[in-house]
Amino acid sequence: MKKIFISFFLFSIWSYAIDLSIAPDTNISITNQDTQNIQQYYKKYFNIVISDKGAKKIAKENRALANAYIQKKHGVPKNTKNFITIATEFILADQMIKDIQNQINISPKILHTYYLDNIEKFKKSDRVKLTSFLFPSPEDAITFYIENKTTNSLSKLIEAAKQYHVKTIRDYQETEVTYLDSFLRSNIKTDKSKYLLPPRLSKNYEVFFVVEYHPSKGYRSFDEVKEEIKKDLHKKRYLQDRKKLLSTVLGE
């Protein structure tokens, strides 16, 4: 859906539904901006980092499916358009408040005081290196795990996986534990490596092996986290700033 036209007059998003029209785009070519938009969306709402190649693939697939939906329905059904309109109004209202907040200068002294008062929030994250085994069925993944969960040799696991029709074996770069999904985080043991995690069956039929585990050491510096602190403080003031802005916009 290339053409999404959003128009609103002054601050009418608070008084009238915005004028939102959606038209199909028969040209499925994906621009660099489309790719960046997908990456930003997944990072913002799901805290997932997607490669350029992956984001381009998602954008192309979503656009093709959205176009097919519009063509099948001869437009966007009213209930769907209403939902999109409400979601768009919410995003615009949220962005309006954040834009105002970003114009407020928070002194370095306040930021540094917050840093010292909440130092435990800025403890460096443990890091882990994983290898994953992707299987064609849940049965293969479960059987592989049960029969090899006491094995602590990656080379032996790679050889054993061939018996269970393994599709892909992938080595991941060392990453912070906090960036992993909730399933992996909940199953990783602190300060331990060389063991299999239980199968993850919700997305793919996958079994992970913990190759290395490095406990955190020290704290992130103030310079590293001061932008995070700004966002934290803005979140704490969000409802207050929203109310203040509304009183100006609505004249109340």
C-alpha cells in the first residue's frame, strides 16, 4: 500500500476523524525508505532488529498481500478502515506529544542525578553466543533434544542433527541476553555454557545450543545511556504532558 493519504486541519485529530484514504499500488518495487520504515517499526514495537534483506522481503510480501486484499474486497471494508483510522489517530497523537517533549531541554545535572539514583538499571547485560538447529517438524526437534540434551560438544551435536533431518544449522553472533526473546531468556542458565535449550516450537521447530556465556561486568557509562534516560523521563511525564497539551489544543 504505497498511497496512504493522511490529511487533517489544524488539530482536528481531536475533534473529527481524520480523512484517510487507501489505494492499491500495482508496483511492488520496494524503496530504501520502505526498508527503513519496516526496520524502525519492528525495532520500536517489538524490539527486533531486522537486516536490510529481511526488511525488504517483509515489505514486499506485506504490500503484495495488502494489494490482493484491497482488490478482493474492491476497496477497504468500513470496519477495517475505521480500525486503521483509529490506529492512525493514536499514532499521530502520540507523536505530537513526543515532538513537544523532545523540544524540552533536560539539564545534564538532572540526567546525571537520575543515572546515579538508578544505577542498577544500567548494569551491563550478560552476553551469550548461540547455535541453532532448525528442524522440519516438531517431532524431529523434540526427539533431537531428548536424545542429546546431555551432550556438551557442538561438533557431536552437528553430527547427530543429521539423523533428524536438520534443515539449517546457524551460528549467531554473541549478543546481549536482554535482546533475546522471552522463551530463550527464561531457559538460559546464568554463568553456564555448553548445553541445549528445550525446543522452541512457537515460531519454528528450533533447538538452541549455548556455546558461550559471559556474565556482565560493570555498568554502562553515563554518555552511553543519557538518551535512554531522556526517554525514561519523558515516559514518566507522558500523561502530564498530554493533559497539558490537550488543554492548549482544546482551549480548556
